[in-house]
Amino acid sequence: MDAMCEICDGKSPAQVRREMRRTIERYGWALQYVESAIDERGVHPAYCYSVGLTAMGKPELVISGRVADQSADVLNDLGARMEDGSPLTPGDLHVAGGLEVCLVEVRECEHWLLRAVDLYGTGVRALQAVWADCEGNFPWEGPIGSAIVQPLLGLPPGLRA
């Protein structure tokens, strides 16, 4: 759930932060889902990210363009792998939550992972779980890119800034 929606429902920012910290203490990390929106600047697809993996010395995880349950399945699957000691690095291919994903290093975490940056500061790192479409193509492959549904938060594997 988006923290802004919780605040609109009457919770204070401090209450939202306390609840997130309790979830992190209980499970190791929490998930923040941000609903899609359309405004004068364009279309903003839904995305979901972890908060709490930074405290373990690991990168946070983010996925865009999927519904909340699918997002949670992918991120919790990858988070559990990291918690168990499996290293996840940019360019890795995995099947997580039933989706084929490629990990991309997120640039500008402070823009996308607001709650994580709020708790841990500007040292937050993250990996985006970019999913393949029904034909097995990632957004940088195939005849039609899917950057509207799934914006890339970093450079595809093999490309350098």
C-alpha cells in the first residue's frame, strides 16, 4: 500500500514509519506499493519496492508494472534468496514469483525508493527486477519496447553510462 494513501486515510507520517519499522523487525523487510497514476506529466505505472534490505547490507529491490500481489511474490522471493546468502547482481537472470526477471542496477534511488531513503538515508542501493514479456523479451529486446508499462530505472545489461 502507498504510504500517501495511508496518510490520506488519517495516519500520520510517524505512524506509517513506525508500522514499517515493525514489519521490518518482524519479517526482515517491508514492501511499499505505489499505485499507478496519470497526471499532466504523463503516465506513471505502479511499482513496488522493498524497505529493510539496506539494514542487512543488501540492495533494496524494486519492480514496476505489475499488480501488488505479483510484485510482492517477486520481491519476497528475491529478498529471501538474498537473506539466505545468495548474491544478486546486475545482469543476473532469475525466475522469481513465477516471472523471468533480469536484475538492473537502479539509478537515482532517492527518486523511486522514498520510504527506504527516509529510513536509511542517501546510501540506499537497489536492483530492479525487470520482467520478460509473454514472448520472453525484456524491454530492451524485441520489436516493441515496454518502457511505458515497465520503465527502466537503470541501464540494461551491457550498456554503460
